[in-house]
Amino acid sequence: MGERPRGWGSGVRWGLSEATANVDAMATAPPDRAPRALHPGAPRTVETARLRLRPPTTADAAFHHALHSDERLYQHAPWAVTTDRTANLVGLQTWVEGWETDGFGYWVAEDRGSGRPVGVVGVRPLAHGEDGVVNLYYRFAHESHGQGLGREAARAATAWAAEWLPGWRARAVARDDNPASGRTAASAGLVPGEPHVIPGDPVEAGPSRAWWLPRVRVVGASERSADPSLRDQMLDLWCAVNAAGGAVGFTRDTPREAVAVTLDDALAATDDELRTLAVLRDHTGLLLGFGWWIRSADGLFRHTATLKRLMVDPAVQGRNLGAVALAGMHAVARTLPGLEVCDLTYRSGLGLGRFYARMGWTEVGRVPRSLWLSADDRRDSVWMVRSVTGASVVAEGSL
């Protein structure tokens, strides 16, 4: 359910529906709120396997009205259906203006094959005093339900937010009696949090819950010193990844003691200048992943950095947190002075190439069967690169 947007008449509100998490879905940020400038490389459109996410225009008015006046989409919040065309047009205009003001907002989700709009998804700033919070919203047409499109779109939206809005906290609100909405939030990487009262909801509406997107943050020397438990948390996570078959330098049966030696060496070498540690934590502080950016002291390579040891807790596998962690590492990379090009190597055979390619990385070479996992298991070592902004990397071309 959303708070009534600024400038609307009384009684016009928006609500949750099947496969929808929405708080302040139509809320417009106060006019005196200073927008936070996006990096110029932030894409305005995003493509997934089946969808193209693009900014809305006033030409979307008919679809926007049909979507938000369909009572079938408001089974869990029937009081929030809006059938007034003028009100819906005003609401759409706030979305269009939000893109002009902030440079981001809710997208229209189109079918890539036909160009037909099938839903809306995205993140927008809240308007009622929670500075630094963006709302994740997703709502899809009734005829497109059951195809996983909301899940696909929400996953793309949270990965985009993790990379391009690192200073914001992303949150969705789902009613406890709407499990479909909660499942979509969970699949996009959000973690359930505290009960949340949506302003203006009727008392009899029942409880809703905030869902928070974990965030990637740099852990500097002072924080590492102040939190000696971080090392043990990282070791536990690393060993869990190994046991699950993850490719982070070891095999499944590597002793914990051997991993501890490598981790301790890596932490000792982390200097916050050439070696930067970043961690993925949820809203409670639980460690969900970590990785390093490593830069070279060689002046020829001062504009490059290598991504090392990126890993996510296998307990949250399949919940988009690998993409959120990598996107957050991209955001960290843009804070490193003078950085232009990133690279990484990965072990073949686990589908990692497809994952990195979806996140904007390009394969530039591989050494066939160069990794010895066992007497009958050899893997390729694969090298990939990405510009710090995600723009295409163009070779210089000479031989």
C-alpha cells in the first residue's frame, strides 16, 4: 500500500497486489530534496532475458491506467484500487518527472520480442522523511502472471540499484498475507525485516513487513581492527563456499587451516590503497559475502584493478545476491582513484562465464585445462575484463 502522493485529492491511493511490493509507489519526493547525481554511465534502460525496462512516458497512460485499475491485482489491498483516469494520469506524470529530477525511477517493463508493455518495476526515493531510502516496486498485468516476469524484473532492478545507487538503502514493503509478493522480494535478494505500518492503511488491513536489500561496503583498517570477529566470519563463509563446490581457490576437501592461512595473508596485505576489502551485509549486519579489489604498484597498470576472491554465502544461493554483490563491487571500483578497467579470472565448468557476461564482463582469453582439481578433472582458467562504467571495452588493436 502506498501513501497518497503529494498533490492528489483525498481517497486516491495505491496498494499491494499479487506479486507486488509497494510502499509510496506513487510518492513524489519533496521539491526541496536535493537529487543525488547519478554517475553519467548509469544506464536508463536495462534488458533481461525476456524484458526491456525503460523509463515511462505520458504515452503509457492507457497501460498505466489499465494496470492500476485492475481489481484482480489488488486482492490483498482492495481499498487501494484507483479507477479514476485523471488520478492515474497524474500519478504517471510523477513517475515521468521523477526521472527528470533524479535520473532514475520506475520503469515500464516491455516484452523484448513484441515491445508490448507487461508491467512496471524499479526504485524511487521515498517522500515522507526517510532520506536515503528508495522503494522497490513491481506490478505486472494479470495476463502475464505465472511466467516469472516479476521475479526477473525485480532481480534486474535490485542489481541495478546495488551498482548505481550505493548511497541509498533499497526497501520493499510486502503484506504478510501476500506470500507471492514476499517470494518475489526474496528472489530479488531482499531480506525480511521489521513490521511496517503503511501510512493511511485501514486498521483492519493487517501487518506488512519491510524487506531490505543487502549492501556492499568497504571495510577499512579501523573497522577491521575494531571488529576482530570479522576474520572468523569470513573464514566460516569461505569454508562453506568451498564445501559447496565454489571456485575461490580451493577444493571441497581443503582443510579449514589451509583456508585460514590464505585468508590471514590476504587480510594482512589489505592496505586500503592497493588492496581494498568490501563486504556484503544485510540490514542486521550479517555477513553474506566479500571480495577484494587489487591494484598494481606498477605505473603501467595504475588504471586497472583485479577482482579477487568474490564469494557469497551458499545458504543464500539462488536469491540474486551474487549479482547484488558483484554490482556492489562495481560501485566500489568507481570510487578507486583513476580506475578505468577491471579484470578477473574464473574457473570454467560452473557457468560463471554466463553470469559475468550478464553483468557486463567480456572474455578476452583462456588457458585450456590449466587448473588441476583432481587427476581426472582439469578446468580452463578464463580471463574477463570490464570497464569501470560498464561501457564497451575496445582493444587498442596493434600487434
